[in-house]
Amino acid sequence: MNSTIAEPKLYNIDRISFSLDPANGVPIYRQIIQQIEYAILSGRMRSGDRLPTIRSLAVELKINPNTIAKAYNELEIRGILVTQVGSGTFISDKKPDGGEDARDRKIQEVLGRFIDEMQNLGVDKRELAKLIEACDERRTR
């Protein structure tokens, strides 16, 4: 029996990169919400920036348009996105909850999980630094 593990896929669309991982347990629409929020918190996307249409993003990410619509709708309900009929969906003036503090908390959360996983694999700090550098070099080629 040949089993494969789904690898996270990275998609670069305008000023936002989507890394979707169907195996990580977080629903895809939530991953999209998180990544739009991260793009706003990091300054890659600003108030007034236009997001891709639901259809074009669904095609690019190779997922159901309803998944994109669900993510956009939730962000719109929270006031982070604004949809203008006939013009598109845009980043509003409202920042995701917590602003800079939320970004810092999220960084600490992600780093904490990453470090825990590396420790579980027996990777020490020195080796981890070398692995990160090597991985970054491969990604930028």
C-alpha cells in the first residue's frame, strides 16, 4: 500500500502568501483567515488593498470557492474586510484583534510549537540554527 502525506503548499498571490496544509487539523478557511490577518499585522497588506476575487483565489489555491467565501465572510463580519459590489473585496481600516500584541503572541505561539517539535526530534539549538539557515538558502534560490 502506497501512502503519501500531504505537504503544505505555498501560493504567492499579490502581497500575500498562502501556505495551506490540509493535514494540520486547522480547517482550510481558518488557515486563509489567519494568513490574511498575518499579512495585515505584518504590514504586507494595508487598508484599501484589494484581495483576489473568490473565484480567482479558489482557482489559484485549487480549493472550493465556498471555502474562500466562508473566510472572506467571517473577516467581513469582524470588520476586517469590506466588500464593494462590482469593485471587489478590500482591507478595511480595522486591524485584527490585538494589533501588534496579537502579532507578537502569534509569533511566540508558532515559535514555541516549532521549538517543541525540534526538541522532540532531538535537534539542539546550534543544529537548529544551521538547519534554518540551510532551509532559507534553499527557499531563496
